[in-house]
Amino acid sequence: MKTNKNIIIIIFGCLFFGGLAGWLVRGTGDHPDHEHFHVAEDGTIYTCSMHPQIRQNEPGQCPLCGMALTPVSSNSGNSSPYVLEMTPEAMALSNVQLTRVKSGSGTGKLTLTGKIQVNEQRVKSLTANYSGRVDQLFVNFTGQEVRRGEKLATLYSPDLVNAQKELLETAKIKDRQPALYQAAKEKLRLWKISEEQIARIENSGQVQTQFDVYADVAGVVTARNVAVGDFVNRGTALFEIVDLSSVWVILDAYESDLGIIRKGDDLSFQVSAYPGREFKAKVSYIDPVLNPDTRTVGIRAEAVNRNFELKPEMFVSATISTSQSAQSGLMIPKTAILWTGPRSVVYVQVGNREAPAFEMREIELGPRVGDDYLVLSGVEEGEQVVSNGVFAVDAAAQLSGNYSMMLRPQVKTLEVSEEFKKQLTSLIQSYLAIKDALVKTNAQETQRSVSPAKASLGKVDGKLLEGKAQDIWRDLLRPIQNSLDKIAQTTDVEEQRKHFETLSDNLIEAVEYFGVVDYTIYRQYCPMAFRDKGAYWLSGEKEIRNPYFGDMMLTCGEVKETYQPGRRVTGTANPTEVKSETKKESADHSQHDHSAHAGSSNSKSPRTAAMANIGSNHVHIDYSAPSVRGREIFGGLVAYGDVWVTGAHTATSISFNQDLFIEGVRVPAGKYALFTIPGKEKWTLILNKNYEQHLADDYKESEDVGRWEVVPSTLKESVEQLRFEVVALDGKNGLLKFAWSQTGFQVKLRAN
């Protein structure tokens, strides 16, 4: 028994000391690191319900009010400052509701203001038909109403007295001299003397010394130009009479509203004189000229003015029921928009129901259509935007330190005077002449174009700038001057092109910092310039005219950025920085595929291009590249049997500088829209003359150049971002390849 006791004591002792040793080992071993790693991986954030600015990595009490901290979010690995993560509970408390971005067009209402104006088609100027003296006036003031046929004035005319005497004398000899008699009567007729009056004079045998002037229209006298005793000549305006039974409603519409207003649209309006009373009319005219002072266009409707209730110059508030939107496109509800102007903010869902997350997006708005807005860029069909609770989401983003409506990405463009912008724009216009000369590969013309550019540069007054803007211009000025000097000093066009690249980079910086006026300028890029190093330039036209290759590869390149008057540039789209990113875009002269990095880093469908030389034929495809992002593409987002732009937004285009055989069919050199009609078993590839289209709104089968049936294939691996490739197989043959999601196809190309 004693032995058993000893054994038990020894066993417990071993367990105790073993456990102690294990604890010590763990205490000095890897466990704390493992535990620390686990906490870091969890990344739960704790905050106070009363003080959301308090954020800690561990539970505890609020240092301000002492309340227990509660977890608000878990770090799922998304560190983007554009994305806000929320819990389902927070979404419910904020009453966040989502609306899917849809494509379409519709009727809507547009509210405009304006005035009642005189109907110019109802204005009559009453003139004297003969010279004479005003003996009597029966209209003594403006504003007097007159009826048709009412006597307005009495004139004494010596000319008429003489003409009557001639009539009476010739009437005596009319049997012998009928021609003289008819001439005398015709003279009176030309003075608007009626046949009855002529007959009365002839029958009475007496000369009438006074003649009455009658109103030939009913209305209101708006101008009285004579007084009793005045002598008037033939053609003198005596009165102006306006028929106010019909008036014009003139409204002011902004440029952004013009696309949805059409002739014939129904219009209802109100005036302050009759509260609650509604008048009806239809849009009858849209002014073809914009008012340069107000930047508005006049919209006119003709309204019936019963009882003369509507007075000219009355203010009106009108509502137009628009018959159609500016164009078919993507629509979002107005409640989803945090309005900051044409470039406003929405929140797009990027998470799921279990882990909701919302990305702040800047969108470009088109015209309003009813309760919706047309979106020109920034979202895609099928995405969901926050349509209710958007202010709560934005407030949460602000508290989280994310980008929000009040905290936007930094704007690169500086505020400078309009005068400086005009001077810089003049310099850019002179620069474009140098670019055009290099497009022609004309060294002498390039040299000659430098002098006007230097003159324009000399007129750019840096003293108009202040602070940072002045420092930036000072840094850019010397390189611009040096580049112009070096271009002028050489007759080697390739040397000129090298210095032109430096000139372009610096002027691009200037345009992005200071902006332009009056003209739209395009920043364009050729990845094959300078042995595939790539180079940028500015252009006044969207069409590619390559100054680095000229006729050799005239259309090689793509538009990277569009600088519009008054539009600001965001981010740091430094051409030299972007260039370093895009140097890897091409591997050799025969084929390459590159994306539009600059100015579209946040775009969900970046504009990109694919190109290659099939023999000596340069084939270039320009397209938008949307991503799958978990959506069902074909048969879902892209319907079977419908004409599709084969991308997003604007139509995909294909161009080649020589005739090209596509699946054995010869197509003339040129630029075309590339459409497709997807199907389960077969697709139709379409080339169409109209390559400047938004979606497939303006597509017309009559403009097709050719159609080809292609058989799609199922890809082994899903392709996230839509992709085109132009592949050169040998000196004469190549392939055009398409792939997106799990579907792809290819067609054969052959040089002429």
C-alpha cells in the first residue's frame, strides 16, 4: 500500500514538473509569435458607438465616455482608399438600398424658366401708301386695342389730289383715249385706293382731299410713330400692331439639357399672376445658336392667349415632357448621386451580402431623364449602386479616412487666369503646326513652324501666375525653349522627332497643370516610337496622325487622354512616369498589346488597343476592356442575338492602312466599327462604316461593310478582362483573336 502511494506521488510529481517545463518552453518559444500573428490576421477594429472616431485593434473601453468598444469591421485584405467595408448590421441600420445600373432611355420631365414674348409672326407694321400730311389720328396712345377695318388716321395728300384730277380729266375722253384713262386708274390702285373709292370719285366728279387709313389686322398698337400735322412719305411706318391672341413662351435651356428636347414635346407652364393655373403648349422651335453670355439656348413654344391673360415679359416656369433622352445609355436614379457637378460621386457595391463593401466612384453625368440620370462614364451595366442611404455610406467613408465626397483624389489642374490659358492655348496651336509637319516627314516645314511657336511662347506671360503655378511654369519654360531651338537647328527629321518628344512631354505637363480654352486637345501615344520605347504627343484631332513615323505608320497609336476646355485633370498623369509603366507594353515591331494606363487607372472598362503588322499592313484595334467581376456575361449581361459593340461604351474600331483579307474576303483599307452578334452555337462578326457610335444605338445594317460567321470556342481558363489580339503568323498571314469570360473566337487575316 505504501509502495502504491509512492508510485502515485511520483506520477503526480512527474506530471506537475512536466507541465511546468512545457509552460516554460512555450513561454519562451513560438507561441507568442503565433498568437501575435493570429491577432494581426484577424484585424478586427473596435470602436465606440457614441464616438466613431475612436478606433482600436483590441477590445476595451472608450477613453471619452467609458462605454465598451464594439467590433465594427474586419480587414478582408482590401486596403483601397476608395472601398468602404460595412457589416450587414450597419447596412440595415443605415437603411442602405441598392439599385442595379440599367441600360435604356425614357421619357422624363425637365423644368425650365423663361418669359412670355410677343409672337413675331403676329406683328404688323402699318405704312403710308402715299405721301401726305396727317390731319387726324384716331389712335392716340400705344396699347390701344383696334379691330380689323377700324379707322386709324386721316391723311391729306397733294399727290392724291393731282391723281384724282387726272382721273376725272381722262374719264371725259376715255372713249377716245382708253389707255390714258386706264393709266390714271392704275396709278390710284398702286396707292391702295380701292375700286369702290375710284368709282365714287369718278361718279361724283369731285376731288376728295382727305383719305382715311384703316387697320387691316386686329390687335394692340405697340408703336405710334406719327402725330397730327406730321408729313409722311410713301412707306413711312405709321403704327405697329400686334395680335396678342397668340404669344410665344421663350425658355432658356442649358447645353446639358438640349439632347433631350425635341420639337413637338408637350409643355405646361405657370405664371405668378394665376397661381395654380396651368397653361399648355408644344415646343415649336429650338434656337440653332447658343447665347454666348448666358450659355443657354432659346426654346420656343406658341401658346393660345384667350382673353389676353398672358402679357409679354411675364416670367414663366415651364415643365417639358421630353419625348426621348439624349441617347440610349446607362441610367441610375438621382437619389444615388452625391451631386458635385457633371463629375459627381456614387457608391458601387463590390462586396457581397455577407461582407458588404462599397467603392466610391466619380462618374460623368449626362442629361436628367425624369427621376434618373444618364451616366456617360464611371459605372457599367449590371453593377449595383447605393440609391438609399448614400449619405450614411459617405459619412462612414469619411470617418474611416477613405475617399469620400468631401475628400476626393487630388486634382492636378491648378486655378489660373483665363488670359494665361488663352496664351497657352495659342502656344499649343503653334505646336500642332510642328506636329503636322513631322507627320508629313518634312524637315524644312518643321523648321519653319518653329518660329511661330517661339513667338507664341514669348507671349505667354508667366507673371499672370502666382505661387506653385509660377514655379511649375518656370521649370517647364527652359526645356520648351531648348527643344524648339534644337528642332530649328537641324534638318535631320529623326533628330527633330527626338527633340519633339521632349517638347511634347513638357507641353503635356503644361496642359495638365493649367488647362486650355476653346479647343479640345488629345494626348496620344505610340508604343512603337523610338524602338518600342514609346512616345506621347498632343493633337487637335481625335484621329491618329503619328508624328514619329509619318506615312510609314500614320495611324499607329491611340488616344490616352482628352483635355477639354474647363475640365480638370486628376491624379499625377506625368507622361514620363506613365511612359516607364508602358515600356513593357510591346515586345517587338510585329505585334504588341497595350492598355491605356494614363488617366484611367480607376476605370472599370479602360480604353486599350491591340495591334500588329500583317506583312506591311498595320492592323489596329481600339476597344474598351470591361471585366467579368463575377457576372454572367454571355446570355446575361450580353444578350444572345443582339448587336454588341464587343466591348463597353463606344464602339470597338479596327483600322488598317492597306486592303486586308478577312477570312478570304477583301476589305478596303480604312477604319471601321467592329460589332458582333453573340450566339450559343455561332457568332456573327460585323464591320460597319460608322465607327463613332455609343453602344449600338446608331447601328444601321445598311452601313455594314461585311459580315462573317465564326464559331466560338470554350476557353480552358476564364479571361477576367475582355481582350483582343492581333497575331502575325508569318510575312503575310495573321489572326484576330477575341477572348472574354469563358468564350473566345478567332478569324484569319491575310495581307494584300
